Amino acid sequence: MSKIIRSSVRVAHRSKRTWWSRETWTRRTTCLAFFLTLLCLPGCSQTAETSSPLRDVDPSPSQASPDGQTFVLVGAGDIASCKDPEGARATAKLLEQIPGTIFAAGDLAYEKGTATEFQNCYGTTWGEFKARTKPTPGNHEYADPTASAYFQYWGAQAGPAGKGYYSFDLGSWHVVALNTNCGAKDLGGCGKGSPQEEWLRKDLTEHPDSCVLAYGHHALFSSGVFKSHAIHPELKELWRDLYAAHAALVLAGHEHSYERFALQDPDGHADPVNGIREIVVGTGGRSHDPLGFGTANSEVRNTDTYGVIKLTLTPGHYTWRFIPEEGKTFTDSGTGVCPGHATPKS
């Protein structure tokens, strides 16, 4: 019996030593990890920045308004440069604070819209909001004649492959995403009877009671210095279709600046009743372009501020507000109505 007791005591003693040695090891390991963390703090910022692009949770996802009738469309064009991504980072910070649908109006990844540039430059800035973005291609995406990297990056979000035009609804608003690269290999032009023009006319006919806005990369009107770059008369037939459908707004980029026009018809004549308001918002972050003397109906211009335009869409009405990057003060805002549409009773 005494032998059994002595044996049990020895076993208990060994078990106790083993438990304390594990506890000591755990404490020492915890202390060591804490010490290494303190050592890493001054020199690990680069690692933290590298890992941040992996975040795929949008901090401000698209949300429906409480009344179910108010929708936000926000965005810009001419966005991410791999050589200098700071502008795109600045405008991406704005998007973090603005729930709603994002439009990306072309020239999204510089310089040539390659898969690597989309992944490393657009993807690490505006790409954080990819799930709620409605893109259109710019001329830099067509550095490859088929814009293959663009269509691969976006998939079905970019519309039919090789076409790049499509439409969607935001409440009572019908929104048209245009491919304004009229000379693109697979597009077939933008003139009357072209595949895109015929599609647009049919699409608008199917939405006779909707307020309409459209966006694409190139502008029909601009005060840009080099007119061959700034003004694109090949878009006039698309504008004619939009004008006939009483469209309210057309948004564009290409010129790396901000410019808002008064209501006008496709020929550039002021039309305060049925005209379309064009806003050029090539302010996504790539660079700044100068503007020349203001062309007819140009109301507001800015050439030194990155930012996004936020549209608030309600039945029969819209408001716009240009939101500048942090540290800048330029802004522009106003309200408008859908031409040719009766104002809903309150």
C-alpha cells in the first residue's frame, strides 16, 4: 500500500512539473510575440500597405434609400495611373464615404489598360468598390484593339464582350452606359444605323416613362485646348437619340478636368426646356489637363482638382454635387428636372 501511495505521489509530482513547464512556455511565447510586435511597429508600414489591396469588403456598399425612390450614382473618369497612383487613392477615399452605384467613365487603368495595370493600379484603388461599379471603356483600354483586359477584368459587368454598352435602372431612372470608342475594331461605329445606335434607339423606346441619363468616355462638347481630342462629333447620332428620348444628363471624361454645360441640343444650341446637360468629369486621379476659352454654353470649369460627382436621383428630379479630394475647395452643385416628364405630385 505504501508503495502505491509513493508511486502516486511521484506521478502527481511529475504531472505538476509538466503543467508548470507548459504554462511557463506559454507565458514566454506570449511575451516574445508582444516584444516582436513592438519591434515591428516602426518598420512594418510598407507591409500593411501591401496587404491592404486584398481587402474586398466595400465599406460603403450600394444601399436602397428608406423611401425606395432615391438613388445615388457617383463617379468620374480617367482614374488610375501606375506611375502616380496618389490621385486615384484620393478619389477612392471619397467613394468610401458615399454609398450608391459607381460609374467609371473610361481610361480606368493607365497607360494601356493591361491586365497587370488593372490588377495593380485600378484594382488597388477604385477596384475595392468593383461589386457596385458600372464601367465604360476609354481609349486607353483600347491600346489593345479588342480591349481584352478590360472585358476580362469586368466580365458581365461591362456588358456584352466586344461591345461594352448596356443599360440599367435606378428606381425611376434609366441609365445608359455607352461605348464612345467609335473607331474600335468590333464596335461598328456610332453613326446612324450602327449596332450601338440601333440598340440605343430600341432601348430608349422600351423605357418611355423613365428619366434618362447616359455616360461614356468621350464628350460631344468640351473647352479642351486640342479640339480633336476634346470634341467628338461622331457621337452626335447617339445624342440625337438621347435628345429625342428627353434625356436629362450626359456624363463624360477624356479631358482631365471638370466642365459643366448648360442645357443644349445635339447641335450645341441652348435649349433650356428640352436640352441635355453635359458634365465632363475626367477628375478620377490620372492628371490635370488645361482648358481653353470656354465654348458656347460652358458654365463652370476647373482644371486643378481631383474628385467625383455625386448624383442624387429622385422621380422627375436630380441634384448634382462635385466632391473634391481632401485639401481642395472647388465644388459645383445644382438641381435639374427630367425634360418632357411631368413632375410627380408630392
